Amino acid sequence: MPRCFYLPAALLPSSACADYRWNFPEPVTPIARDTLHIHNEFMLIITALFVVVFAIMIYSMIAHRKSAGRPPARFSGPAGGVQWFWVLVPFAILLLIDFVLMGIPAYRAVVDMEDTRTRADMVLKVTGMQWKWQYEYPDSGIKYISTMSTPREQIGNREAKGEHYLLEVDNPVVLPVGKKVRILLTSTDVIHTWWVPQFGVKRDAIPGFLRETWVRIEEPGTYRGQCAELCGKDHGFMPVVVRAVPEAEYLAWADLKKAEQAAAAGGTDRVWSRDELLVKGKDVYAKQCAVCHQANGQGLPPAFPALSGSKIVAGPLLSPAGKLMKDSHLDRVLNGKEGSAMQAFGNTLSDTELAAVVTFERNSFGNTGGDLIQPAQIKSLR
């Protein structure tokens, strides 16, 4: 149960207490625990200062009021050493509190927070992109995209909200308990912020920069956070979900994930039927494209153009020589469009996923091109 401060029971019924937590969520990492400890320590110091200063001020206002017969002071400018005493002594006290009682603990915590490399057991690379996260495990060769899985029906108020509304994903991060994980962060487009409150970690992912933080999760469980940056339209639909498991379970998950990736890579070499591509493409579109171009393909012009009736989608896929053409439908999906919100999916989706989503878009939303492209063709064009 999270440690909380509640309003007095006389003021609130017990059933309402859960809605009035005044503290951090239960910490599950050393960083979060130190942050909570320092926060509580600082709050005690600040509260003590507040009480003392205001007590003196209120006493002076009452004891030296005109109605009590106190004569007003008549002075201007420095009045000997008394005024200097009342300036320098409080200054010295505050200096002592700031540097000794507050500065030293905060300094040690910040130094420890920034020590990402000492005794790190593994590395996780996090890449932010509108509006999803890409996770890479360099030591294992695992790489995948994590997108929000809350149904659009709940977002549009056509269904009841789920328990973890806007805080659920299709592919959570999986990390072993008790291991120090060095986390590298970057972004492909705008500034995002990877934030999990119970980890005490909140670090910006900035395009063109590689930033660092670390976690060592002490208790198994599922921990939820989200992008805490105003990263554009739908910035609230970019959750972070981390599943912390024992090391043996993590190793089993890693083996399964590598087998899935190998199977997906193997699918590039076979010929897919049109129906198979459409089924696969519909799933990819719902996860990767619908947030901008909408589930019905109508988009949100002008920022997110409609795919329905689009001249680009209806245009040729490849040149007569079978080469990739600039500003073609396939080029936009692979390489994005500079100066717009259209991402380059060539580095985040597999050959099969790319072929499937392109085929789906060209045969859906009223588009009747009827053509398709095979994963093997995507592979040869990279």
C-alpha cells in the first residue's frame, strides 16, 4: 500500500481517502527511494522554517500593535549593529540549512542519479517518436515498437473506460528485477520525456542527442508512466509500461522475442497472398498510422492528409524499372516527408509490416488500386 498522508478522518469519509494522497507513489528503485527521502526531509525543514518565521511575525504584529499601547519606532537608515545582527544571523542560519542539511544530501543523490555506467548489468535504448516508443536491447539484438493499446472507442467515449485507460500498450518493456539497467534515450522528431513515477526517472529524449539514466527495479510488477512532454497532437497517448520480472523469466522472454523476430525476418522470403497482406496491414495500420490518418483514412488535414482518394496512394508504387520513386507512396512510408509529421518507418517496421501496410492502404478507404507489394521487394529496395 503506498505511503500517503491523508486529511484527518473527521474531515473526510474513509472511502474518500484514496483520492487525497499527498505523497509520491511507492518507490521501487534506489533513485525513487532517495528522491522520496530527500523530499520528505526538505518538507520537514521548510515546514519548521515556515512555522518559526510566521510565529515571530504574528507575535510581533499582536504584541506591538497600536491598540496595545506600543509606541511606533522612529528611525531611518542603519541603527547601529542591531539591524546588521537581524540581517546576518538569519542569513547564516539559512546558509547552514541550505548547504549542510539540504545541499549535501541533494548533492549525493544527484551524483548517484547520474552514475549510469558503474556496475551496469545491461543496456536499454529508448527512442521516442510521435507517438510511440522504440525499445532496443543491444546485448540481445531485440528491437520493437511499443504503442498505446487503449481502444479508440474508449477515447471517443463510445465505450466505458478501462482500468488502465491511456496507460496500456501492446508491447511493454520487460526488465529483470535486481539488475542495474543503463537507459539511453533519444528521439527521431521532437522532444519526448520517458517518465515512470515509481522509478523516480524522468529524462528528456532529444533529437540528435543521446541522454542517459538508470534504474534497478527492486520488486516485480507492472509499472506505468507516460511521455511528460508536450510533443504535439495526441501527446497524452504515449504511455510507458514496464514489466519487471525475475531474471529467469526475463531470459525466457528474451529467447521468445528473438524467436519471434527471426520468424518475422523469415517471412520476407516467401510470397504472401493479397488477403494475408491485407489482414496483416490492417493490424499495422491500426497501431502505427490510425492516430494521425484516423481509422477511416480521412486524416486531419492539413497536418495529416487523408489517405482516402489520395493521389499519392493511388499513384505508381515503383518506377517501370522497379526502382523506388521520390515522393511515391512507398517512399513516403519508408523515408517520411521532411518538414512534416510524417515519420520514416523504414527503420522501425519490418519488411513484412511495410509491405502489408502499403498494400492495405492502397486497397482500403475507397482506394481500389488492387496492387500489392511483397516483403521481398521491400528488402531489395532498402
